[in-house]
Amino acid sequence: MFKTNESTADRIFRIILGLVLLSLVFFGPKTNWGYIGIVPLLVGVVGICPVYRLLGINNAHKRELCD
């Protein structure tokens, strides 16, 4: 349905960022702001960034594109 618009490196970065932010809920300052990490985590797992789609950005390599 939708084509991936993120490179593998971008996806890995978003997943790590999401996990780090989510860890703030359970470790460290234990703040609820860590739940914002759900957004980059999901975007990284799915591989489709809505902001990239709105701006017409596609940094996925041709061999990484999904039909």
C-alpha cells in the first residue's frame, strides 16, 4: 500500500531514539515525556515517515523500496 521512505540507517536511528526516550519513563528521571518515544519507535519499525511523505522526501535506496 505505502512505500518505505526511510533508509535502513534512518530506521535504526529512530528505533534506538524511541527506545532511549521510552526508557526515561522507567529509568532515570521517570518522566512521562518519555512516552513521546513511541512515535519514532513506530515510525522506525514501519519505515514510513509521514513528515517525509508530506515534504516529498524519500531517502530509501531503490533496492530497499517495498512495493
